[in-house]
Amino acid sequence: MSNQKRKHTRKTKTEKKSEKTGAKAEKPLERARQKKKEVHPMSRESNTVFIGRKPVMSYVQAVITCFVSSDTKEVTLKARGRAITTAVDVAEIVNHRFIKELNAREITIGTEEIQQEEGGTRNVSTIEIKLTRD
């Protein structure tokens, strides 16, 4: 016997399934590359950034990208509930650290009634901050 080692390759679950069904084996990474990243048409057209649970700097980067990439003059931040403080933080950080000529042109606050599964309604505060560049 020779001292050469055999290379054993393991098959992924998708490769095993494709052998059973006779379909072409497709790796998950290849499938992900083929899919095009879809952007919500409403947020892309109107330059709106919806604030949620991500870190503040993620939203700061999104706002800066909106201003720089599309040469737009206005970006809207929308948040509700606990994310309102994050939206205010994003507006302040962008204004004081990155884009000095930025103004908060319009700030709209409101309340939304949300139906609960148990049958009642719950009030949730909302905020909309329109940032404009001079």
C-alpha cells in the first residue's frame, strides 16, 4: 500500500437531496449570490430610514449613504415606541459629527393604535424627522 492519504469529501445536505431527486446540486452560497438584494421601493424612492433595534451607527451610516450616494437634499427618519430615542440619537450624531450643514426641517410626532391579539388596543408613539442639507 502506498502512503498517500485519501481525500474524503463530505456531501452537504443539498447535494445529498439533489442526488436523490436527480436535480443539479446547488450550494447555499451560490444560491445567495444569484439572488439580487431587493430594496423596498418605498424607502428607496423617498429616502426614508426606518429605525428599529439595530445599533445607532448602522442607521447613521444609512443616512449618510442616502445623502452621499443619491445627491438628495432630504432624508426622513421614522421610528415608533422605544426606537424614538434611537432616531433622535441618529439625527444628532449625523448633524454634529458627519454632516455639519444638516438641519432638522420638520419633526412630526403622533400616536398609532395597535390591535392586540387579546382583543384590546394599545397606543404607540411615533416620530418622523426630516433632515435637510443646505
